[in-house]
Amino acid sequence: MSRETKKQLILDNLDNIEKWTAEGLTLAQIAKNLGVAESTLYKYKSGSTEIKESIKNGRQDCVKVLENTMFTSATGYTRTVKKYQKVKRTLYENGKKSEEWEEMVEYEEEQYYPPDNTAGIFLLKNWGRYSNEPLNINIRQKELELKEKQLDANSW
């Protein structure tokens, strides 16, 4: 297969590349699905905005799913879970035990998952620009201002 046909193969599968990226596949797995070497995919990705956009769009879909999952985890949730329990059954005839057996019975139970503090802190830091060390942020900001002044002074 010549280089031009490999590039065309990749360009013809942009929708699949976007779908596979949204499903969480790595570029190595996508290259395998396309039947090309990983290095070939990277090569054409670096030279083509169409391929880059396809991968970027797929990753954005994946990020939305992860953000929603992280938010759900940070706030806590309830889920219906199927469970099984062993039950002993007894059959009586004329007041006497005639048959006895055990069976597994399926039932549903509401299960509560409490909020995950780590997920909450992560979201606050990334979405809300929250910091649990506000003094360090002020110090870092002042350091940056001083470095900028030094650079300006040294450039003259």
C-alpha cells in the first residue's frame, strides 16, 4: 500500500476515528483498526488539520462523559442494584414437612453512594478556580510579577 493510499484511507475514515476516540481508544488502537502503523497515523495527523480535528472532537465527547461521571461521583447518587439471596423453601402436606430445597432469589435494592470528596475538590479546583492554599497563590502571583520586572529591567 503506497503512502498516498494510506493517507486517503485515514482521511476516508475520519468519522470512524472520531467515534473510536470518543469511545476512549488510543491512537495505537485506532491505527490498528485502520490497518496502518501507529507512526503512520502520527505522521499524517501532524500534517493534517482534518485528522487533528476529528481526534479533538472525539476527545471532547469523551471529556463530557468523564466530566458528567465525575460530577455525579462528587455529589453522590443512588442506584438500583440487582442482588441475589439464597432462600430455603419448605413444602408441607398435612402438617408434615414433605419437601425442602434452596434456591437463589433475585431482588433489587436501592444503594446509596456517598459524595466523593476527592472528586469534589478536583472539580472545584478545575471548574471554580478554587484553591485550598490561597496564600500560595498570592505568593506565586507576586513571584511572577517580580520575575517580569526583572526581565524588563534586564532587557534594557
